Amino acid sequence: MMEPVYGHLLPGETPLEKTFFVLPSPSSFPQNVKTMTSSAKHPFFRRSRSLTPVLLTALIAAGCFVSAARAQDGAVIEIQADKSLHKVSPTLYGLMTEEINYSYDGGLYAEMVRNRTMEHGWAGIARWDMVDTGTGRGTVKHESGDGPTTDLPSSLQLDVTAADAQNQVGIRNEGYWGMAVRPDTTYMASFFAKALSPTAGPVTLSLVSDTTGKVLATATTAALNGEWKRYEVPLRTGKLVPSSLNHLQLTLQQPASVRLQLVSLFPPTYKNRANGNRVDLMEMLAAMHPKFLRLPGGNYLEGDTVEERFDWKATLGPLQNRPTHRSPWNYTSTDGMGLLEFLEWTEDLKIEPVLAVYAGYSLKGAHVGPGAALKGYVDDALDEIEFVTGDTNTKWGAIRAQLGHPAPFPLHYVEIGNEDEFDRSGSYSGRYAQFYRAIKAAYPQLQLIATTPVTTVTPDVIDDHYYKRANEFYKMLEKYDSVDRSGPKIFVGEWATREGSPTTNLGAMLGDAAFMTSLERNSDLIVMASYAPLFVNVNGMQWEGDLIGYDAISAYGSPSYYAQALFAEYLGTNVPESHKTGGSDRLFYSVTTDSARNKIYLKLVNATSTPQAVTLKLNGTGKLAREATVETLGGADPAETNSITDPKRIVPLHSIIRGIGPNVQHTVPAYSVQVITFGS
Ligand code: AHR
């Protein structure tokens, strides 16, 4: 898989926790620091109380609170708040995702059954095992010629030779490294089945503890018959301790042969969407304050081959009409997360899609040359845009309405392909032009993104990708400062400081934050940016250095996650005139203002091991409150990190500085990012 380390050459907060400490000795801390609390309004910013003393000690050790006098020796940052250089792009921070690291299946998409479509591997029907509750007997096999639909033409055949009510025989599924079962919760179980023998009777579905064998929830369907039919039952849990050490069982109570397909189990989902998303992960995304979602990928859009591209039309409608497909990350995608589900995801977060359309190039090198051969793919993209934006009088708008979503979705950006610089045939310029002309003719208002510079037409936007070490980012922070503003805008559609695994560490967060200061400073040119990859199931990592980690039952944000959230939350509308003199070259900053709200947001990134003193000269501000708020994200060692077992080691801490005037003496702790909000 491509792991590029490159960039295109240039073409009043209410803390959820109460204040968790009051500084013990006024003499040990600067007078202007009042208290610190866990930052932000979202549960994911809450920290464990038990960690507090550890982090407090670390911050003190790192020199978080040093005397104001030392600040006079360091950097000077002068801000002319009333002189705007340019606007901040209102869409600057967003999300990029794809099916990688079990991001959707085994991740955001809430399906709990793994291999629900009975995919047959060398070792049998993957993820399914026989189970019997006593002395019953039976076997399973893959039936390749019979399924509920032509899109799912195979099934699992269960032949039970001995069973009764106490000795049931059937199959069990382990889920994606377990199944999260919570108390007093209703899970919806469903499957397609066909009886081969009239004696089949009903199917019993049970959620069972792996460790105790206890049945945690159970229900029984009506008796099966000889036709393929869908069965659905609720599984309701009672009082229990949440755990992911559970599995799902489907059993028969008497000898019979049955065929099964599309066995599914859903917990309650975000906004209660059928076929929807995990609540915890969606809440984490909402807390990032994103403005867009680039979908569906990445390499996932392209596929290894043309046949394995993200063929959006095959991802619509009832699940039994989705044939599934192999993704370039080497597992089968259920396509439960289909195009409409992607769009509903954007709707739930109140953000816009950035729609990437397949452009005729796939990862193993196959490409469809511009001209007649490419026309079908261009038409597909036009249909896709109509599906997203068309009203119900259009063909694809009407199909969207039939699928339950009459209202069109907003759309301003369409990306043509992904990383087409890897197409060594050089066909992208021609392919891009063919898409560009056809889409512009039908949708002149759309901004069309190219994935690499082209010579045929002038793209509206170019997508730059960077996967780098922190030191590499520090060296390229001025890259965009001198780019000619008369050319295409820039979308930094994938980027990350890749240090730490499976999610990135504190050192990576510093690299990220430093890079984001340059994104904000250049946000007249850079219209959007999205970190990647967003998700990793910690049991199924394929790409090191991800933003949000999870397993079947819990999730956490890397330090970089919190930096993303802070940078997006505290973002003004304009970039004012400012400059920094003196101080370390590893002390970075960005400042934005919001004159309507009378706010100045100053972001400071100290990527050094020592506290950095800084004098802030605030000019042209109008009347400022005497207090400013500070969010601090930092730690003692760049290798420090959050993890599935230590999820909130590094989270933002909230504090207040007093005595704000035209000159503020401040010290930025070692290895930290601070966001200071000045305002009225
Ligand atoms: O984000 C991981 C991969 O990196 C993306 O799929 C691809 O676009 C890039 O090469």
C-alpha cells in the first residue's frame, strides 16, 4: 500500500468537571493563572480524576507555571488585531475517512456481526463457528449457489442431525474482536433464512457471555419456511456489567437443514438511524467541530483494480441488494456504509460532503484512458452528483427519495480521483479535463479538485497530501507563505505527523499543531484540510499513526485528536497582521480574530523541552476583558500518548490568566500547545 511521505510541489465555557484543583501555593505559580479544569464542553474532554495529580506534576515539572518575569527574555508576538490580512476559510477543518484499519466495518458502522454475508475463505466460513448448547450434533458448509438475492447468491448451510430444546445446535459469531453488550439495551438482530426441511422450526438468537456462558439476551423467531425470508427480533438485555467478551448465537431446537445469510446485529445508533453509526465515535467526531467530510477515500475510492473501485451504485438500497466488495485494505467491505449512509453521516454532523468520484485509475496501475472508454465513468460521476444534489424530479434525486431521503444534500466540492500522481501512464491530465468539462457544463457552481497538478485545464483546487515526521513538518511551515495566490486553491486532503502507534503521540501532536499554524496563516489559499487516517480499531491496525482508536466497546482520542478539536473550535474569521521576533524557532503561533464576537484566538506551540517565555503585544483590540482563557494540551515527554487502556492521559486543561492589558507576559510550557482566547 502507498505510504507516501511527500507533498505536491507547489502548484464562557462551562467545564463539565468542576475545577479540579485550586493552586496550592500562590507563591509557586504566576499570579495571573487562576485555576485549571478539564477543558471543553464535551465528555471526551473529561479527564479521569485519578490522573490529575500525575499531569499536574508533569506540567509543573515541565515549567508550566513559571514566574512572569522570565517571559521578558523570550519571544515577542505583536498582533495588530484591527488589521485583517485575509479571511479564514470557513471550511478550513474537516474529516477524511475511508475503509482502512476497520474504520467502518468494525468501527463507525455499528454492525456487530463480522462476515455477515458468509464470505467463504480457505479456512471455511470466516468468523463463524459451530455451537451446541448440550449434546446436539450438526455441521456447516458454504452453499455457493443459493442466497436470498442475486446480489447475495450464496449462504451458510446448517445441517443439524441431533437437537432438542435443551441441546440446541447452531452457529456463533465473535464480532469484531468481541461484541459490546450493555445493560438495559435493545439490540436488533436480523437474518435471511430458508428451511430445506419442513421440521426446521424457529431460530433462537442469543447474546452470550464468552467468559461465563450466560445468556444475556435471547429471542426466538417464527418457524422458518421453504422460501428465503427476512426475520428480525429485538434482543433486550437486563442488568449486567458492560463488556465486549460476548458473542451471538443462532440455534435450532430440532434436526433440520437451513440456509442462512445476512445475519446482522445492531445496537442503538447515533440519532437512532437504522443501519447507522456508533454513538461514541460520532460524538467524538462532533466534538472536533468539522466542516466537511471527504468521502469515500483515499485508496478505498480507487480499489486495487477498476472492478474493486467504490462503485457507489452498488452501495445503495436494502442490504441484501449490496453485493459487498473487496477493498484495497485487504478485507471485504459490507458496503453497509454506502453512499447514502455517508451523506446521512454528514447530515447528522451538520457538515458538507466533499465528494470524491472515481476517475478511472486504480492502485495496481490499471487506468481508463481519456476518451470514449472513460465516458461511462464520467456519466457515473454525473449521476452521483445528481444523487447527492438533484431534486426529486431528477432520475437520481428520485431514487434518493425512494431510499428515504427526498431532500438534496449540499455540495460545493467534488474531487476527481485520488493521488493520481501514482498513475505512471500520465493519463490524469486528460482524464481530469474530461471530468472537469462534463461536470462544469452540468454544475458550473461546483469547485473541482484535482489530485495532482494538470496541464489541460486549470483546476479550482489541488489536493496536497503529507505524511511526515514532526521534524519534517517544522521545516516546511513556510511552504505555503509564498505560493502564488492567482492559481488553484489548496485542499490538504490528507495529512498527519506519523509518530506513535496505533494512534499518534504527544510529539506528533506538536508537529500537527505546528503545521496547523501554517494552515491558518495561509487560509486564504488553503480552503480545507483533513487529517488522515481518522480511525483505527486497535485490534486491526493496518496503518500506524491514526487519530482515534477504539475497540468493540470503548474509544479514545490521541493527543492529535485534541489538537484538531481545539484548533477547529477556537478559530476566528480573519487573520490579522502579526509577527514574532526572538525566541525559539520551535515556538510557533497562529492568531485569528472574530470581530463580531470581539475575540482574539492565539495558538502557541512550544515544541521544545523547555518553557518558552513570550511577550504578547495586543494592539488595535478595542476593550479587552482583564481575564483570558487558556486551553493547554501538553505533557512531559514527546513519547507520551493516550491509549485504549490509558485514554485520557493527555487532554486539554482549562485555566484563566488575569491582568490582561496591551502587554502580556506569558510562558508556554515545554512540549505543549496553548490556545488563549482574549475577548470582551
Ligand atoms: O490515508 C491512508 C492512505 O494514504 C490513503 O488511502 C491514500 O489516499 C494515501 O496514500
